[in-house]
Amino acid sequence: MNTTHPKGARLVMSRTVKTLKRLSAVAATAACALAFSTPAHAQANAYLTLLNQGTGKCLAVPHASEANGVGLVQWECKGEADAEQRWQLEHVAGGNGDRYLVRNRNSSKCLAIPGGTSVNGTQAIQWTCNGGSSQIWIHDSRNRLRNLASDRCLAIPNASAANGTKAIQWTCATSLDQRWLW
């Protein structure tokens, strides 16, 4: 470092400031990713949105329906005021603390796979919460939600960005259309 030449000192100082800004931005991004991608961050009784990483859209109950068997879809995220897109993750026993019932704020019904079928392409539904294996979801290290009964992951087919695209189950893979943030 050239401390006798003011121009050299300014250059070193400028580089140091830029480096610090970059490190700060990286740290902030990492903190946000960690905070918003792990269920451990979710406070008890908090209602959160489930955002699909492949599409940037939220899991929703169409038309704020409260009926059993309604097929779930993705929709443009509308924020905290839209109860049809708000979900509560309730820990259930078993696994490594990674099992959840996923309850909708508006209907108070749970995310489920009908009959626990393992057929790829089956649309996820809402159903009265009963704690059965078709309603238990395992959150894994890749931010996938895997149904305990079917051993399939919640997905948006082909990462379609269209509003109203069905939320389905599919054989678990590493694609972004199976990754969910909350």
C-alpha cells in the first residue's frame, strides 16, 4: 500500500469499501435465504405463503373454497391479506423434526394427496385435517415437500408460470418446480 501518495491511498480505500459492500450483500442474501427457506424459522401458529421456486407463484385454494376435495393450484402471490394463499406448518411426530401438516388459513383444511395414491400427476387437494399419512409432508434439505403416504413431491408441472396451474405430486427430482420456500 502506498501511504505517501494520496491517489494510491484512495484507490486502496475504494477497493476496500467495494469489497466490504460485496461481502455485506453476500451475507445479507445468505441470511435471507436461510431464514426464509427453513421451517425452523416459522413461528408457531404463523401463516406463511408457500412459494414455488420454479415459477415464483404461490400455492392457493381456488376461489377461497372451504370444501373438501378442492384441487390446489398456483397463483400470483397476493401477500398477507389473501388467506387462500396462507398456510400454517404444524410439526407432527416422527422423522427428524421435518414432518408437517400444512393447514390453509381460510378453510382450516390440510394439504393432502387424495387417498394417499402414488400416481404421478395426481392433483393435491385440501381436506379436513385428520393427521393421516396422506396429509403429512416431509420438508427435505432441497426445500421439497414429500408426501409421507405417496413418497412423491409437491410440484408445479414443467414449472408452468400460468395462474391456475394444478399443484400435483411427482416422483421427487432436483428440479425447481418441486422446491418451495416459506
